[in-house]
Amino acid sequence: MNNILNKIAQMERNAEEIQLASHKVELSVKDDAKELVTKYFRLTDNINSDFTGVSKEIRGIIEKIGQAEKLANDMPKVIAKYEGLAKELGIDVNYIQELKDMKLAVKDVAQYKELATKLKSI
């Protein structure tokens, strides 16, 4: 009978040890999960903050591109006037730097329009 009681007591101790080991593993997994979640949300908070700053910068760039586009749209009229005056005065338009610069601006503005379109899609 003692032998049976000893075996039962041993089984109870083994069950308690298994239960303790199970709790330790469970706590370890919980701690790992908590650490991962904390790191993840800290990182995504930083991402959201950074994106807000970048979004403001992008809106500013798009606004500046719009202003540049308006200026470039006014240039063909000025170019035509300038070329007309140059011809009247007998000046070679190829030597007028402002005309070259305005023609370049009118041509280049298309690239900025394209950039604004891409930035708007972000």
C-alpha cells in the first residue's frame, strides 16, 4: 500500500513540474509576443510620423510646380513679343539669353507636370 501511495505522490509531483514547465513556456512566448508587438507599433508610429512630414513636403513641391507651370504658360506670349521687337530692331534672337531661357523653361515644364502627376499618386 505504501508503494502505491508513493507512486501516487510521485505522479502528483511530476504533474506539478509539468504544469510549472508549461507555465514557464507560456510566459516566455507571451513575453516574446509582447516585445515583438511593442517594437512593431513603435516602428509604425515612426513611419506614420515620417509619412506625414513627407506628405507636407510633397504638397509643397506640387504647389511650386503649379506656380512654375503658370509662369511657363505666360512665357510664349512674352517670347513672341520679344522676338517681334528683336526683328524690328534687327537683333539676332539667338544672342538673347532671356529668350533662350524662356524657350527652355517652356520645354522643361512638361517634365515638372509629369513629376507633379507622379507625386499626386503617392
